[in-house]
Amino acid sequence: MTPRKTALKTFAVLSAAALTSGVCASAATASPLAFAEMQAHAIGNATQVAQSLGAASGGIYLENGKAVVNVVDDAALQKVQAAGLSAKKVKHTFAALTGVKNQLDAVKNVPQTAWGIDTKTNQVVVKVYDAASKETADKVSAAAAKYGDSVRVEHRTGKLELHIADGDAIQNSQGRCSLGFNVTRGGEPFLLTAGHCTNLGGTWSGGDVSGAEVVESDCPDADSGLLTRPNGTGPGEINTGQKITSAAEPTVGEQIEKQGSTTGGGSGEVTSVDESVNFDVGVLNHEFGTTAHTDHGDSGGPAYDGEKGLGTLSGGDTQTSYFYPLTLELQAYGLELA
């Protein structure tokens, strides 16, 4: 593989995230950066209006780059429309959906399942993989059934996997990942990747970096890892030249891009947020699901939307790729983007 020398360039073997295809047709009418700016503007406006609705908000999502605000009563609907935004009448408030999701989090020891909030359908979506045992599938399905139409259960084929595996060649001979983002702490440069990668320990190298050591590693619960950057500060940009200037929370329906050392670049759409994903190693909390295609060796790579960094790849299946939010990683380790 050709060494890369930017936020992802400099550590292509360290942490890779993958977003898949799925950019909607309207994106083709604008440049990627212009479309990203349009999405950012739509999310900002919709979030502000949704917050003003208080308990009447059902959350927001994007449809072809345009924001939709869910509401539960006519007064809120009129308020959203008066602000010049699209409104959709729904049954469940966002607070209620969050409450259901949090109650499902009490269901423990259920590998090969996941649940998170899908504001587009106004539901908590529960995924049960056929790799789950019958006992686990029955346990999760029974728990979901208690919440009626606020929850939908999807039965998925395949198996949830973290996208790193023995034999995926990397300098420490245990696995290959990809760099997520170049970051700093107290002016000192570091590399941010997935925690299930840094859990392997050892020293890491790739691109212009060698001898990088693990200084932080959190997985399960979170999925964040921090490595030293002995060769100096790397640029705050993706290996395509796209600059990353801020971290932001993902929004359902948002079109995103990715880079990964195995699958390379691509795009996809956010399908769920605040998801609890029950991998075999344990629960990864607060993940966001996407339609991105990823594979082994892509772990830790970045999801981004224009100049906004969104997260680092954990893993997934053939349909969904899960990322851990960048905002939580920066907060947990006291980091700033390079």
C-alpha cells in the first residue's frame, strides 16, 4: 500500500472508517463541498428550531440534504412552518424515543444485536442478527415488544464484526487499522483511531509515522484509541486534501464521506444515532449507523461531512457500518483537531 501523509495520509495503516455509497441524486447537482455546506446549514437551523419546541419535538432528519423537523402537535407544526422549515407530524417525541432506547440498554449480554434512534421513521430500530443465539434473539425481541410501535425489529443476516482481524497485516503483526484524525493535546501531536485497535497494544507505524505508542485505549463501552505521533504534527485534513476544521454530531439522513485503508473512499448516509451495538467483545455505546461499506482493516478511519469530522469506524456487517462519535472522543481525551 502506498504511504499516506495527511490526517489519514500519515497513518493509512492505523485506523480506517468507511462510508458507503448512497449519496442521493440531489447531491449530484452540487459540488461535494457545497452540498456539505448546505447540509450543515440545514442541520443548524433545524436543530435550533427543534430545541425551541421543547417536549413537542420529535427530532430532526435530512431528506436529500433538506431538514425535516418532527413534531407531535399542530402548534409546533405551525411554528416550524413559520420558520420556513419542513415539518412532519409524528406520534413519538424525541425524548420518548430516547427513553425507550435507554430502557433497552438495560438488556445485557445479548451479542449480535443493536438498537438506536431512527428519526426518519420516528422509531427505535432494533436489529437482531442471525448470528445471535435463539435465547438472545428471543430476549431482545421480547424486550422490544413492550414498547409497541415506538420500536421496530429488523432481522439481519450475517454477523456484526469489528473491522480488524488477525492476519490483517500491520507493522505490529497483529492487525491493520487506519488513522482517523490528527489531533493535539496541550500542543502535543497525537493520532486518533479506534479503541479496539489500540487494545492490541504494541507500537504502530505507517506513512511518515513510526514507533507510535498507545497512550489511551477505551473499548468496549466507547471505541477510542490515542497514539503518540513521534514524527511531529500531521495536517488536519483527509488524504484527499479535504480539510477537517470542526467536530459535529451526525444527523439521520445526512450524507457522509469516508476513508479507509482497505476500502478507500466512498460515501453513505446516516441511518441511526445513539446506537448501542452489541459486538461479541461487549457493548459499544453512542455509535451511529450508516449505509457505508467497510471491511477488515478499515477500523478507526474517519467519517466526515465536508469540513466536519463525525467519527471513527468500529465495524459492522454487510449492510451497516458503525462509527463512534468524534465529539465524544475529543471530549474524553481533552483533544483538539490538528
